[in-house]
Amino acid sequence: MGNENNDGLWDSFWAVHASSNDLFHQLLWRIRFLFSSAYARLIEKTTGKQESARLLEVGCGSARTLHYLDHCYTKSKCYALDLSPQAIAVVRQISPDFYTGVANAMELPLETDAIDVSFSIGLIEHFTREMAAKIVSENIRVTRAGGFVGIVVPWESSIYNLVLRKAFGKHWPFGNENPFHRHELAVFMQDLGLHEIKIHVVYGSTLLGIGQKSK
């Protein structure tokens, strides 16, 4: 799920990524599994194992983190939403039991307080901070009081951001990105009303922020 300038980019990316024999895409799948399992472990550790948890990944892509997180909970219901129909097609193929849908991150087709744990990965950095705040606010709206909201973004101080992303220049395959500093992400989440915020650095590359919605 991207901004209006990147919608075609993500449809093209997911159309190729899931079925490509290209070495780059094969390597990216393996890296995605590594990071996704780490995100799931950290979310589960922070939220605790919950009975019949309702889990939501916004801008889900292939929903790999949601897949791993599903196995951390008992009798969970998983909701995967993305603006890209191609991404949703990938999820339906890999995880057919998930509730899926094409949706705008700023207008989620879910009732208020419907979800126990919601999160996004590699989503809000593609937007201005103002638009990112609207996206996370929508995540918070659909999350129940006392539930948890997670955000994964590139880390401003990482080698990934300072060297790798800049080395690709205009050929960077993931569109525009506006990385976060650790303190900035914590303040960003706090300003949106979340509390008990924890910021994790994952493999020296990305930040995972997890906060709780007030009861």
C-alpha cells in the first residue's frame, strides 16, 4: 500500500515478486521471512499470548508477519488489507484462511474497537508525516481500548538507510522513503495517544514501535 504516486509501483512489484525467478526477488523473499519472523516474535512478546486475538496488518503486502504472528496466538482471526490487488492476490494464495480486502489505509473497512493487535510494516515512511499520522490514527481507531498498535519503519541511522538505499539512488525498488529516528518514532506514537511505547531496533536496519491504546 503506497501513496498515490506509488500505487502502480506496488502492483507491478507484487505481480513480479511472488512468482519471479530473479535472484534479487528470491533473496528479498528470504530476507522478508527473516525480518517478518523477528517482528512477530517481538509483537507477541510485548502483547503477550491472547486467546482468540483479532490481528490486523495494514498495507500487508504478502502478510508474512501476520502469518508468523498467527502461530503465536491461540484461535486468532487475521485480517490483511492492502491497496494493491496484486498484494492481496498473493496473500489469498499463501494464507487462504485470512480475511483479506483491498482497502485504503486512511479509511479502513472495520468498525471502531474491532481489533486486538494492529500493525503496519514498511508503510508510513512512504508518506508525509502528516499523512502517516492519519494512517496510524486509523489503525488506532479500529484497535480496542487496551489493545496494541505496531509500526515498522526504516531506521534513519542504519547502514540500510545511510549507504544501501543511497547507493541505489533513483533505482531504489521500494519508492520514496522517509525514515525515522528512534526518538522521533516514540514521540510520533505518543502524540497520537499511544502509551507504554517500546521501540525495538531489528537487525540494525528497521525500527519496530509498539504502543498500547488507552483503556
